[in-house]
Amino acid sequence: MFLNPRLKSHDLLFYDALEKRSELTKQENRRHAATLKGFEGECLYDEIFNDVGHGDVLVYRDLYIKIGESVTQYDALVIDDEGIAVNEIKNYTGDYKVEGGDWYRAGRRISEDPVAQLNRAVGKLIGLRNAANSSFRVSGKLIFPSDDFYLHTDDNSLWSKIVVRSDLRRYFRQFRGGKIGNKSQFIVRLLSEHIAENPYFKSDVDETRLRKGVYCEQCSSYNLLKTRFHFTCTECQSKMTNETLLLRALSDYKYLFYGKPMTRVSFMNFIGHSLTFKVVYRILLKHCYVDRKGKKTTYTFKYRNFEEAISKAELYFKYKDHLKG
DNA sequence: AGTACCGTGTCAATATGGAG
DNA sequence: CTCCATATTGACACGGTACT
């Protein structure tokens, strides 16, 4: 049973927004692609786990756990009465080689050490367990969900630490018949008491490089015609409500200037004054928490991101989007 | 006190979506 | 298709706050 949803990371949402509003540098493009690939690997993991079934275990996904002064990120934690299995998901593709403990791809040493990462993640949980004077088991596996991943190694002990795609279903099936009782409840409570926010994520882009305005949901074009209630894209003829495009802009703003308070003036500037202040103001009241400070009133987007905002069932929009294609 | 914003309210007009 | 209810808009107005 999945305990929480799999969500795009802050980094991915940041690059998604930045890509829509500026030219990415080569390095940003690489970071974006790597982040997206990682997320796709996690989704693939979820998909296969769903298919095999996870009714006999509890699964946490994308968790940041604060232990002592440090925060550790976990892609997936599989919990039953036996203990916790840490699954570190690596969406590697292509030929990899491990020699003398070092990882190579296409002959080049890669920048991360998956085994060390896994050991560190497992060690942190063992520390948490010991501090709680408990006795459950903490194990760990490196999961490679891509069917295009090949590993060659001189170290046969490595295979016990990894699960490749062809073994993944069998690995998940091992969790069948697991018990979810008091011990599991204890572990979940222990973990939930230490859940933290992503402490590494900071963003503060140079405003001048950003394209101001609102853009088409369908094709990302900024060439939009304003009509009452809607914008119509001149490229793909999609028709979108003011509210949809403003929610997208609010979501972009949140991740491009993460943690920085947003004023109405700065947001109006962000969208290039493509709508009148009153329309924007009403949207802000509807979708933001308002911190009234006289002239310096700030607004905080209520939702995690755009997708969450439009999926909220309690929201009702009279006017609809008409996306083409 | 004066100024420049910012926030809030009212209300007629109307494009839209859905019902008939 | 036509018609109707109404959510949203835009104009106009007013009160409040921060700063000089």
C-alpha cells in the first residue's frame, strides 16, 4: 500500500518552469534531463510495483528524513513487520562497469557512487532505529528499473545489493505475505515524526532572463489573443481561460522564486500585465494565502503546483479550456 | 497634510456552457 | 439548433496604509 503520492521534485518543477520561460544553458539542460530521467525511473518503479501488487507492505516514496542534523532523501521505503527495505532507484541506461568499487559508464568514471549512497541511506535509518531503542531490520537495494541497463563487474558481492529490471518483479513478489502489524505502525510513526522538507532546494533566478507573460498550455507559445474570459493561441488555436493561465504562472513563480514572498506588483510584472489588476487580484484571493501587510501584502500559492491546483475537486470553473490536439 | 499606492466593494453588461 | 441562467468582467468608487 502506497502511503503517499509520487510527486515531481522541486528541482524538476523548477526546471520545467525555467524551460518555459527562458533559454536553458547547456548545464541547465543537462540537469533538467537528468532530473526528469530520475523521475521517470521512479514512476517506472511505481508502475511495476503496482502491477505486482503492494497490499502486504507499506511504501513511502520521495521522503526527506531528518536524522540528527542531516537530512537524507529516500526514493522508496518498503515497510512491514520485519523492518524497512531502502530502495534507491537509479534510472541508468546503457552499459555500466564496476571495477574496484568504482563505477564507469562508456569507460568514464561517473560522478556518483550508488553503493556508498545506499549504505549512507541505510546507515542513517539504523541510527534512527538505535536512537529509538528499537530492533527492526534495515536493509537496502539499488534498483535499476530500466530494461536498457547492463552491468558488468568483477565484484560478485555487488549483485546482492542490486535489483535490475529482469529481477524486479521477483523482488517485489518477495514482499507478498508480509505482515503489517504493530511493528509496521511503530516504524511509520517513527519515520513520520522525522519527515522534513527538501533542504537543498533553493532558487533565485535572474529576472531579466525570464520571458514575461502567459503561455499556451498546449504548445507553450506566447502568441496569444486576448478575448473576454479566454486567451486563444495563434499557433495551435487552443483556447484557455484566464484562470488556467494564471494558475500556471503562479506555479511557475513559486518554483522560480521559491520561498520569496510574492507581491501583486511583482506577479503583474511576471505576467507582463497581460490581464487587468482586478482580474489578477480576484484570482490571487481565490488561490493564495494572503498575508496582509498594507502596501507590502504578499501572496502564497495554496497548492503544490499547477497540476494539483486544477485537479482540486472543490474548484469549479464556469469557463472551460479547449485544448487542440 | 499631501501623495501614491494598495485593497475592497458594488453592479450592470455579457460571453459562455449547458439544457431543452 | 436556440435560449437562458450565471460566473466573470470592467468601470467606477472609496477607504486604508506607508512614506515624505
